[in-house]
Amino acid sequence: MPFAVYVLGLAVFAQGTSEFMLSGLVSSIAADLGVSLAAAGLLTSAFAVGMVLGAPLMALAGRTWPRRRALLFFLAVFVAVHIAGALTPSYGVLLATRFVGALANAGFWAVALTAAVSMVPDRLKGRATAVVVGGVTIACVVGVPAGAVLGERWGWRAAFWAVALISLPAFAAILRSLPGGVRGDGEAAPVRNELRVRNELRVRDELRVLTGPRLRPTLLTMALVQGATFCAFSYLEPLLTRESGLSSAWVPAALALFGAGAFLGVTVAGRYADRRATALVAYGMVALALGWSALALTAGRPVAALVLIPLLGLLAFGTGTALITRLLGQAAGAPTLAGASATAAFNLGAAVGPWAGGLALDAGLGHRAPVWVSAALMGLALVVAGARRAAVAVSGVRVTG
């Protein structure tokens, strides 16, 4: 495996840490900037909105950009906004840096996955993809709890500085190890114009596939499942410290447990989703609806909460992975935008979930309220999935994975 592929995984690790680390920092950010917990939770939503908008746009733009230059540009922007976020005393500026950082993250993802598989033979493309995507799961296991520890000891700004510093070695390594060629270099202008026209026609065809009636319910289900995950996860720290009665020192451990469960869920789903995606999604969604309800009911018992947290991490990320697998199988006619649409749906949920949980907190419903909202979102996801299966059954078409 080329060293450059692991470098891309390192950069994705830093970006994944940034995306998820606020779950352990919301109280300190709220106190430092003089805003409510709900407003601090919206920082996660801002990042997710940037990913929703950036994923399809950057996927399209990244097809023709020089890969090394694009990766360096996106990573430089990502580092710059984290430095700005660590320095600013303004909530508004911090909110803007989260949005811009997400755009850069989306752009990096769009180019990094393509670059990784282009550097290896066909037999290693799956491993190369796993190395890059693995940066996110490792971030959940290691990076997010580490960010919580830094925030506890030196303040939330230390976590932002750490993300920026971790990204710098990746920047230097990409500069030295990644090929610098440009796709389409050396082609005559008429050939480039013809390719551009073909690409535009292909994009239109892909958009028709993605907006068709078969994929819309799957995308909506993905958004609702991830909305439920991020709604509760974004306010996990105040739930544990103010409802479960645990000290703040337990928060990194709880986040690590969630991350370990997520890693196991992705691993299991990756092994079985190709053959049993529909079954994994169905059982996982029912279990998540019950699991979030159980956490809301037992949050006052520390042992029960600490047992449920890794289980919910496993179910959330295992179900999410199975949904992505099913979507990619259904969207075979949209190879360029299928991954981007999955990313957009994932992050649409990540934007709506913390917002909805914040509304429940602002309404004075207590720190368990976001978990109840997660259970409600899972119930809605089950309704959408059930309606899709009923519609397909009525039409006489067999539902497949």
C-alpha cells in the first residue's frame, strides 16, 4: 500500500476528530462564549450543513482539479479555520469557521477517495478505501475522547489547536508523496471540450437517478437515522454529567466507548452488508428506536448509561454503513454522485439532529429530551422505511438489498 494512502487516512482522522469532538466540549464552549447549550450544539449543525452543501459540489469540482493541489488547498483551509476558531472570542465567527471547515472537509473527501484508489491496482482498491475511511472510525475511538481530555484540562480551544497541529504532518506528507499530475493534462482543447460536454451529460443522468422515487426514501431514512444519532451524541456530555451524575472525567471514557462500538458496528456491517443489507437495516433501526428510548429512561443510572452507549454506537454506525451499502447498490447508475449523496444525507441528519435536540433543551424539557427526540426520529425513520416497502409491495416489485 503506498505511503500516500496512509497519509490521506491521517488527514481524514484529523477531520473526523473535528467533526465529532464537540460532543465532549459543548458545556465549556457555552460557558466560555456566553451562549446556551443549544447554541453550542448548533456548531455541530453548522459543520454538517457545510458537508451537505459541499459534498455534491466538491465531488463535481474535484473530478477535474489537480489532485495534489486540491488536497493541499482544502487541508490548508481546514487548518486555517481551526486556528481562527481557537483564537476567536466570538460565537458568530466560530460558527462561520465550522461551516467553512466542513466545506474544506467535503472537498478533501471528494478528492482523497479518488486519489487513494487511483494509486493502487484493482485488487487493493477496497483496502485503500478502507484505510481512508478508517480515519473516521479511529477518530471516534481515539480522537474524540482525546479532544474531551484536552478540553477538560486546558479548555476547549486546546482541542482546536490539536486538530490543526495533527493536520500539519499530513499537509507536508501530501506535498512530498502524492503525485502532482493533473487529470486531462496534455489533451488538446477540442478533446477537453468534448470531455466536458460528456461529463455534463453524465451528471444530468446521475441526478435523474438520484432524484428518482426509488432512492428518495432511502436517502430520507439515512438522514433520519443519522439525525437520531447526532441529536443524542451532541448532548451526551451534559446528559452524563447532569442526569447520570458522572463527573466530567468520565466523559472521555464514555466517548471512547461510543467510538469503540461504532468501530465494531462498521466492521460487522462491512462484512455482512453486501449480502444482508436489508436485514441489517431493518433490525438495526428497530434496535436503535428501542435503544434510544432505553437510554432516555435509564440515564439517571450511570451503569446502565455506560452499558447502552457502546451498544448504541455499534447500532448507529452499523446501520448507517448498511444504509450506505444499500444506497450505493441502488444508485449504480450514478457512480460520481452516489457517494456524495450518501454524505449529504448523512450530514443533513447531523445538521437537523443537534438543532432538534437544542429546541427540546430550550423548551425546558430537561437534558434527557435530546435522547427522546432521537427515539422519535428513529420512529419516523421506521415509518418512512415501512411506507417504502409497502409502496413497492403494492406495485408488485420485489424489494432487494
